[in-house]
Amino acid sequence: MSPLLEVQGLAKHFPVKRGAFGFVSGHVRAVDGVDFHLGAGETLAIVGESGCGKSTVGRLVLRLLEPTAGSVRFDGEDLLVLSESGMRARRQRMQVIFQDPYASLNPRMTVGAMLGEPLMLHGLATSEATRRARVGELLELVGLRPEHARRYPHEFSGGQRQRLAIARALAVEPQLIVADEPVSALDVSIQAQVINLMRSLQDRFGMAYIFISHDLAVVKHIADRIAVMYLGKIVETATTDELFRNPRHPYTRALLSAVPLPDPTAARERALLEGDIPSAMNPPAGCRFHTRCRFVRESCRVDVPALADDGSGHATACPWWPEFPPARSLTEGSGQDQDRIRLARLQAAFVTTQTEAS
Ligand SMILES: Nc1ncnc2c1ncn2[C@@H]1O[C@H](COP(=O)(O)OP(=O)(O)O)[C@@H](O)[C@H]1O
Ligand code: SF4
Ligand SMILES: [Mg+2]
């Protein structure tokens, strides 16, 4: 069976214009050759520091941006050759949720009008009565109540507003939802509730998610697979369990061990990640991570590492990983590790909370 989504060689180079005449003085290589696939009902997380190109990938997949190169196949169809009207029809099957639900919800529309609009637009509820019933049903699906349809977005909390954004995405019964940092603006306990909700809706309706986050701890609970991005490229991809158990790429390992540890080598790995991400206008030659990599060697400054799959679905863009000390030493004795405390809180919140709204 072919995957729901297949992305190959995807690139987006934004021109940078300078001066009064707007001459193009260079390009931001926001996304620079990205390949991945996503099965129906599956969740792929895209993770990496701010500016590495995650949102651009999301927008390219939805064709809200035109790529510089590459292909996006959705349900067997090449999206990039579709006309504007052809694309409009496909958009119903691909929805998006953003970080800031307040910015993406019209403040002057009642919740009922906002959820009713896509139903009308796509002919999913033709009479007033069926529309009202469907809006009530959508609100209940996301843990709100039918009478909330009369309210305006400002009358809801941040977590509830994100539930409304999810309800709006669900209204058109999509096969794919791109969620771009959907919980990053929320308090930790609310994050867990929204992620739980997304998971249960996926179990029920079987849509696929691309879940974008700068936070590995967040995606652990929702992703089947994770792709780690650095400066416009995927540096490692594996199933979630495998990536947390056996991180191979020095960048993934550094992301997973962000705090001082008793082990001095681990502390050094962390220290090296403190450097800034180089400019995407002028990315380092060879391996893009070489300016921050604790394992860097001469050839890394010249040779571009391929994202090589070991045959199990675990792919790493670093040929040297088998020579590195086991990553386990990075996580031992890390009682003071802030990320792990966060992760523990997040996990505890998963067990104790079900819905926020009542
Ligand atoms: N419309 C744009 N024009 C120019 N540069 C852009 C544009 N959108 C994003 N970028 C640049 O592309 C890079 C990747 O951005 P983005 O995809 O938003 O990263 P992330 O979502 O991982 O934080 C950044 O360097 C950003 O400044
Ligand atoms: S290729 Fe070299 S610089 Fe890049 S991650 Fe591997 S060891 Fe580090
Ligand atoms: Mg972003």
C-alpha cells in the first residue's frame, strides 16, 4: 500500500532582497532536501530548534508555499501539479492547527458560526438544523458543550481555544492534520490534555498527523515516528521508542541531554549545543552540524553526510555514529535534569487528567 503522504527532495529557498532596487542578495535555505513518508492514521513528529525549517515543511506539504524543488504526493496524487481549484478540493482533506489558536480564530464570529462555515462551504450540512446538530457534536468530540456554540473565542481559556481549533479542523473530516506547535503556548498540564485529545480523536477517526514541535518531551506521547531537523535537513529519523532508546546523531543526543550531568563527557556534549544555529543563508559546508558537534573530525567539514537507513527504518545523517560512546551514559545520574523533570510531570499529567472542559 502506498503511503498517505510521500515527500521527496523537498526544498524551499527564500530570496533575500537588499537595497532600494530589491536585488536578491542571497537565499535563506529554510528547507534543503527533505524526504519522508506518512501512513494513514500515523503520527510523524518533526522536531528541532527554532528556525530549522519545521513550519516551512508544514506549509510546503499543505502547499501554502510553493517549493523550490521536490515533490509532495498525497493519497497517490502529485499536489504540485494541481491547479488552484484542484488544490482547493484537496485542502478539505488536509487541515492545519497553529500554535496560537487566538490568532487563528475569528474574534467576531461565534463558535457556532465558525464551525458551521466549513460545513456549509463543503456541503457537509445543508440545513440549519443538521448544521446545528453537527456543531454540537463537534464541540462534544473535543470535550466542550453544545451550548458553547453561542460564545465568542475570548470567552474561552487557551486550552479550550486549542480544542476549538481542533474542532474546526475535524469539521471537514480530514485525512491529515498538520499541527504546528499546537501545545507550545499552553501550560504543561493543559499540554497533556490537548495531546490526549488529539490521540483519542486519531484512534476514533484514523487521521494522520504531522506534529511539529521544538520539544522532544512533548512528541514522545503522540508520535509513532520522529524526524529530527537541523538547518533545513533531517538528521535522524526512527520510531519514537527507538529514537529515545538509541539516539545516534550527535544533535539528537544533545537535544535529549540538555542539562549538566555528573559525567564530564556528557556535560561537554551539552556545552557544545549552546552555540547559535548558523545562518540558513550561509549554512556550514560538509555536515551542517559540524560547528557544534563534539565528535567533529576533519572530513566532516567537507563531506555532506547522507541520511542513511540501517534497514530497520532508523536513519542517521552521520557516518560516524557507530564509533561514539553509548548514549546511555548521557542519561545516567541525571536526577537534576530539568527536561526529565518536565517529562515526568508531563507523564504524570497524562495519567491523572482526561478533559479540561466541563
Ligand atoms: N517567508 C519567509 N521569507 C524569508 N525567510 C523565511 C520565511 N519564512 C521562514 N523563513 C526563514 O526560514 C528558516 C526556517 O523557518 P521556519 O520554517 O519558520 O522554522 P521553524 O518552524 O523550525 O522555527 C528561518 O531562518 C526563517 O527565518
Ligand atoms: S558527520 Fe561529523 S560533524 Fe556531522 S554529526 Fe557526524 S561527527 Fe558530527
Ligand atoms: Mg515554526
